[in-house]
Amino acid sequence: MDNQATVYVGLMSGTSLDSVDAVAVSFEPKFTLIATHTEAIPDQLKQSITRLMLPGDNEIDRMGEIDIQLGQLFAKATNQLINSNNLNRSKIKAVGSHGQTVRHRPELGFTLQIGDANIIAEQTGITTITDFRRRDMAAGGQGAPLVPAFHHAMLHNSAKDRVLLNIGGMANITYLPSNPEKPISGFDTGPGNILMDAWINDQRQLGYDKDGAWAASGKINNDLLFSLLELDYFQEAPPKSTGREQFNLNWLKQKLHNFSDIHPEDIQATLAALTAYTIADCIKRFTPYSDFELLVCGGGSHNQFLLQQLRSALPTADIANSDIAGIAADWMEAAAFAWLAMRCLEGKTGNISDATGASGERILGAIYQA
């Protein structure tokens, strides 16, 4: 890395609640991933966040407490990233923090990400930018997905159409046409890992299905799959976005009432099939489904059973990990919010209105000076 290059830190804590991803990156003269760090979310905090994500009692007081705890955790992740990699703090221009989504209700016009940026700025001594989604919503958008703008800036290929697939808690795609005159699109296809993680935690007290091994030990139940697919969201046209409000363990268990005789591993296999089917269906219906490259990132990129289902559903696609295009699959979203922080400070737009449904491109983010 050029010692004179400006560095940005990106922080991402997604709907999976597995950890806080922290990256230090530079965009001069090209994208460079300088350092990474993963900060585990303590179990008690994770449980508190999960409860806050669904309606309940005393929400405001609970949110206030968790907002502070997350701010401290995000600051800790940033300081650990800097200290463990001997980074020069004075070279870091800003921290871009996505925050932790605790409610996403685009149908009501609001979204809420918490993790007090005042605390991050105070405890790191670095200008912090957060609250990226609500300006897009103010312009009539869904507030999500925001990563397509980053995908376009970093990964557009003039020789071949690309689809970027992020499989986090939710799954979302970005369509990047090779022809720059064609519109870019991006939206949430539905659940990514969220239901699989919830089910294996409920049944086996594990955080996730490593490599999709448990799903691979089961058999897909088509009757259950078709029942899950009855949800209206799967038929809606983009722009659209979703979250834990829709896809959660309670929703899954309600669906399972009529399927009490299915083995747990068969349910896991069916949940993986649901993720793969809805991703493939959206690609077929809402992109020019022909010869294209599908680059996969996010935690789900390690689920071999899920990838097998995707390859079966999309036989003409060239499916690969996003690492081959120069951005590591595990750090894509954190890097995106470092980029959004840079765009904010430079007074440049950070959304793609064709993806979010906003009335136009907007400068995103609120700045908290060091």
C-alpha cells in the first residue's frame, strides 16, 4: 500500500448477527484491502438485539441501552483493527458504520439502524459516518440495497454481464449489465442464511450450518418448499427489500405446523433450497437471463450445499466466488460502507435509484466529526 494513500474503515453487522466485520481499505489508485478484523458479538447482546428486532415491551429503553452497547462494540472493533494491524490512525479519513438494523419497514417508510456513532467517533478519534439508508427513503426509496452502487464502481465488466449475489442473513442481487447504457438493478430476493441459521440453532444449538453439511444430510421436501413459496414477497417485482420482520423462526414454525413428520435435517435442506430457488427465480425473471457471470459473496458463499442447488437452478451461469474479481467474499459489504463513507465526505451520491426505487441519486450518511 502507498504510505500516502487515504484509508477508510468500513463496519458491517448484518441480520445474521454472527459478528462485526471491520476492514481498512484504500481506493487510491485502485481498491486495496489493507486489513481485516472480526469482532464477535457477545451472546447476551446478540439475544437482546434479536428480541429488539421484533415488537415487544419497553422497546425505547431497551433500544437506548443496546444503541450504547453497539456503539462501544463498533468502536472496539475499529480500535482492534487499527492496533492489531499497526495502522497509522492519522491516515484514516473516516469510519463508515452501517449500524445494526433492528427494524426495516419500507412499506411504512422507515428503517432503523443503531450503534451510536458519537461513541465510535469519541472512542476512536476518527470521524464516523452512519445512517446511510434514511436519505434514500426520504427520496421515496426502500433504503436498500445500497451496495449496488459500490458493485458498479468496483466490479463492472464491459465484456460480460455480471450478477453480484450477496448471501448474508438476507440474499440480495445486483445486476451489472456490460452495456453502460442499460440500467443497473438490485434488490433483496428473500432469505439468505437467516432461516437456516435459526433452524440449526433451534435444533442443534449451533450458530450456522458449516459448509451446508447438515442440509446435505437431508432431503428436500417439495411440499414444504411450495408452502414456503406461497409468501407474496416472492412474487413482488423490484424494487423491494426485506428483513427479520418477515423471515424469522416464528414464521418458519408457523409454516411447519402442517409438516410435523419431517426430519429436522430435511427441513434444513428445504430451507437451503428455498434460498437457492428464490435467488434463481429472481435472476430468471428480473435480469436478461442468458450468458452471465454470477459472483457470490457473504457468509452463504461457503455453503457448498446451497451453491450446489444454485448451480442446478442456473445451469448456464458461470458461478464463482467474488474473490476472483478482486474483492474478498467475506469483506464485500464492510468494504462497501467504507466506500459510502468516502462518497459522503466527497459530496458524491451513494445510491442507485433503479435499485432502491428512490426518485434520484442522493448523498447518503450523517457525519460525526472526530
